[in-house]
Amino acid sequence: MKRVKDLFSWASVLLLAVFALASCSSSDDDVKKAEAPLMTAFGFYAEDNAGVLSKDYVGTISGTSITVSMPSSINKTALVARFTTNEGNKVLVNGVTQVSQTTKNDFTNPVDYTVSNSDGSNNARYSVTITKSSNVSWSEAAVYSASEVYAGAVLKINPTNNVPMIAFKERADESEKMTVVQLSGSSLANVGNASFSSKVSSSNYDFDISPEGTPYVAYSNSESSLLSGALSVMRYDGSAWTAVGDASVLKAQSNFVGMAALSGNRLVVNQQNNSAKADFARRVMVSSVYNGSAWTNTAATTNQIYACVTAGDGTNAYTLYINRGKVDGVNYGMNVVKYDGTAWSTLRSNYVRSGATQTSIVGYGLTVAPDGTLYIWTGDDADNTGSYGVRLERYNASTNTWTVVGGNILPLGFALSTHTSVAVAVAPDGTPYVAYKNEADNNYPYVIYLDSETNQWSTPVRLAEVAASDVNIAFAKDGTGYLTFTDGDNHIHLMRYAEAN
């Protein structure tokens, strides 16, 4: 009997051992399967890239290659990826542990993701490449036809929500007052009341939005009790337009009004005084700076200027101005100055391009790229005496040097005239876009951009078969482009550059 019991006991032990081995084998297979290095999903999502993306971009995984298609204008230097892998996998980029929905990487060039099992004994390398979407184009977003628009409409993008806003002087009922609209769905809706200002002198006004999202207008107030044409500045507080400081900022007739809205409720407005009755010499440039509570007005030049234009990046303000006539033997010299919140500095002084007769008094402007790089455009006849073309330049703050973008004058196909309308904006990815009224093609609105691969200007694209004036262009932080122009009926057209729905 004891022998039978012993045999039974040994059989039980053997059976349990076999069962245990089978269980271990099954468990090991499951672990190996779970830990096999495998990327199962990859993409860039708007939720993880606030302000940078306005929609989700899901990648396509083919073997160990991952491609994500998105508009080329999107800034790819600090994108957050969302990905999934097999359970227990580790993910690295250049030896740095990656956390889905958290870690940022520069995807300007392909990025390699190394996926490995928990002990690092097995890994797979996935190459992530962002390709240029072929589904991006310009299309009409809205038309403002509630009233007629006076010359000089200004387009800006609200940095807090990427919504385009347009400021202009109303023609309706000869009101000659300021109105601001913004894109709402497929229409342009008023921001506060229409015609909210006093009467505006000519097209001497400007518009900007602070980094905090506050809209401001600056204009030459023809109804000012201080002096006809004195500068007035207003802001929208969320419910109404109100004066910034006194109703009139200074006793001067403000022409060529240009404004930069800086952070902390600070403003910089430069203008040309055009009155002998002012507190400043006639035709000098006057700088008005608002520090958040009060205005300070100073003469910024001693010589007369022909015109000036101002732009900012929320931190710094820049002004380009052209001297009136000859200064120190230079005819209509160009100047660029910078205000850093404390003082002004000179980036270019009384400059005329070698071989040019003068700086053109039409076809000029400046803009600041998302990365803080300053761009200016001016006209000159250095390449063909008497025939003026537009040249775009980029400023290198590190070396204090200027470079002609594209190496030559812009290929617009026509010489500058008194009616030329040219505007420049830089997309978040650093690509310069030039919008213009094509005087060689019925004044239709056109756009070109600098191809980063060839360093050549793209083939011009006609945006509409409508005669245009006052062409503007701007880019939102999410890479969406917007362009406005005014048609022959004095109605504003807003166009959008984005992927088709």
C-alpha cells in the first residue's frame, strides 16, 4: 500500500511540475509578445499642441517608416507627438526618453524614434517624416459688404485665438469712422460697435493686437479739439471701444500713423507731423509711447521725413522711415529704428542702395517673423535706372547685417507705381510670403513664397479674378494664412490659406 501511495505522490509532483512548466512557457510567450518593440499609432494632435495646431494630424505607419502630412506653413520646431506602443516598451529619441503627449521635438527634418522592450535586449527604429500636404490652397473665407470701405484696411491675427481681425475706415453715410470686424464662421462680424471713433483724417490710421489679445486702433482725428488731425488711440475692452489716455494724444497733425501694441498694455505710435501749428516742427517724425498709464511724445528726427511705417512683435517695436529729399547728400534715404521698451536704437541710417537714384516712396513696409526676425521691403532702381522694383531684406541681429531675400528684386512682373500694393508675412515655419496687386494682370491679387528647398520664389498664384487694392497678408500661429483685399465696390474680401475640408 505504501508503494502505491509513493507512486501516486511522485505522479502528482510530476504532474504539477509539467503544469508549472507549461504555465511558465505560456507566461513567457505572453510577456515576449507584449514587450515586442512595436509602434502602434503616431500623430500630432491639436490638444497637445495648443496654439500651434488647429486640427489633428494622424501618421501613417508602414513598417518602420512613419509619415505625417501637414501644411508646410506650420512651425515644426517644437511639436508634441502622441503615440502608442506595445505594453512595456520604452521610447527614446537621441537617448532622451519620450513621453506621449508631453515631449517636444524638432521635426523640421526626419526624427528617429527607438522603441525597445523593457530590458533593452530588442529594439526597433522608426523614422518619422513630416511631408508637405498637397491639399493646401487659398479660398475665400468671407466678404464684408455691410458698408463701403475707405482705403487702407489693416489685417491682424489675434494671437490668443488665431482669429483674423480687420480694421478700416467706413465710407457708409460719409461717417469716415473706424470699424473693426473679425471672422465668425463664414462672415465678418463687428467687434463692438461699427463706426466707433471720431472722424478719421484720410487713411492715416493703424491697427494692432497686443500679446494679451487686446485690439487697438490709432488714427488721425479730424474732429480733435486740440488740433485737426491730432493722434487718438482706442482699445476694445471686451464690451466697448474706449480712449487710451486723453482723447487726443498730442498736438500735431498725425500723418502716416503706425502702431505696435506691446505686452503689458504698452503702445508705440510713430507718425509724421504735417502742421506748422503743432508742438513739433513740420514733417519731422514724432514718437508717442504709452507705458500703460501715460503718454510720452518726443521728436524722433530733426530732419523732415517723407513717410514712416511701424510694426512690432509684442516685445519690440520697429519703424522704417524715408527721409524727405536729400539728407547729407543722400536722396530719400531709408532708416530703420528699434524700440526695446526702454530706448531707441538705429539698425539702418540714411541708406540708399548702391546704384539707385533714391529709395522709392511707394512699395515699402516691414514685418516681424514669428521667431523675431525683422523683414523690410523697399523699392529702388539699382538694377534699372528709372524703373523701380521691390526688394525684400532680412535683418540679422547677431551680425547687424541685412540680406536680400531671394538675392534680387521680387519677381512681381511690373515696375512700382503710385498705386502699387505689396504686403509681406512670414509663416510660422519661417517661409516669407508676398501678396500683391498684380499691375501686369488687371490688378488681380497674387501671392508668391520663397521655396526653402530651391531658395527661389515660387510661381505666382492668382487668388481671384477681381481688381484689388489694399492687399494685406498675415499668418496665424497654427500656420493658417489669411489675405485681404478691397474690390472695386469697396468691399473687403478675406481669403484663407489652409487644407481643404
